[in-house]
Amino acid sequence: MTSADRPVALLTGTNRGSGRSIAWELRKRGYRIFSLNRTLVGEDWLHEERCDLADPQQIRDSVARVLAATGRLDVCVSNAVDRVLDPIADIRQADWDRSLAVNLSANFHLTQAILPALRSGHGLIVFMGSHAATRYFEGGATYSAAKAALAAFAETLLLEERNNGVRACLISPGAIANLDGDADPHKMTTHAVAKGVASIIDDFPKDMLVGEIEIRPASLPEPPVTGIDRLLHV
């Protein structure tokens, strides 16, 4: 198979954590990887476009360059997030606006930009949601609100585009050890998450789709907990 014949995966947020692990797993499976990252890591295999997902024009321009280079798109994984973990009384308007821009609105702008290519290639878009969409915690208002709205967006896209050959999937994970050095046994490793996401992308029959799925850590810590650590107890 030549490079031009290999399937193309576009991902956001591949500079670290689960996004990087998902990209690596798809690369091992034969995909050409292209990335939209605000902070670049400079590794050739990621084919990075510098893109601040809070800026709709940067999203459109970056996607246009990727599609011009590839001529196709088979899979998109919308993974990047921006977390603000402040009490409602303390949230700055700029932080609220940016959180919704990156965690919610960027998914809309990205979807519109790639939709023609997904229709042409009968492609799949995977939205990385969160248990925070339904399991709330102190300090999580901006993140939970965005992820809850993302679930509605993903399901609506599926309803509208399934007959156009486009598949959409929302994956809602619990706690992930996304930070370097995090070895908490009560969190999923990024490697495990990547394996699961790649399996949904690559291993399921094309006449069957996963509309929504949640994934959880296999073990629970001892309660009680508060704040974002509530996500460890679902």
C-alpha cells in the first residue's frame, strides 16, 4: 500500500496524553496522522497544524490545508480540551468563554469543515466526551456544561448524517491518567484508552456503528471524595 492509499486520520490535541496515544495507536494500524495542536511537539509523523481551537477561522484554515494535502479523510477524533476548574462564583468571563469555545463550539466548526470529506469517504468522527457530562462535581460547571452539550450535538449529527454515509460516535470516559507521571491505579492509562478508541474506529463492521459508549476505570478508590475526583467513582 502506498502512502496515498493509506487511510487518513485527523485528530485534535495530539501533543500529549490520550490524544497522543490515540494518534500513535492509529499510526500503528496504518493510518496517516494529521494533527491540530495549539502547542506543537515537532514530530514529523504527527503532521501538525498549529491551531487554536478557540478560533473558528484557524480551524477552517487548518482543515483546508490538511484536506489539500491528503485529498481524503477517513476518521476524525475530536479530542482536545481546555479545563477550567473554578467555582461558579470565581469563574472569569474570559475563562468561561474559552472553555465553551474549545470544548463545545470547536466541535461544531470542525464538523462543518470536514463534513464534505466525511460524506465523500463514508467516514467517522469520534467525539471525546466525559463522564462529567452527567456526573457533576464542585468546580466543574464550565467543563460539565460543555460536555453535556457535546453529547446532544454528537447525537444530532448522527441523526442528520447517517444516511449520508457519515458515522458519529461519542466516547465518554471516566478518569484518565493524562498527566506525565500519573500512575494512579484508579485511572485508565492513555494506552488503554487509545486501544479502546482505535478498536471502535477500526475493528467494528462498517454496517454497524457505535453511537455512544462510556468507558470506566476497572477499579474504584475509597470514598469520600469531592470535586473532579468524583469522576473516579462512576
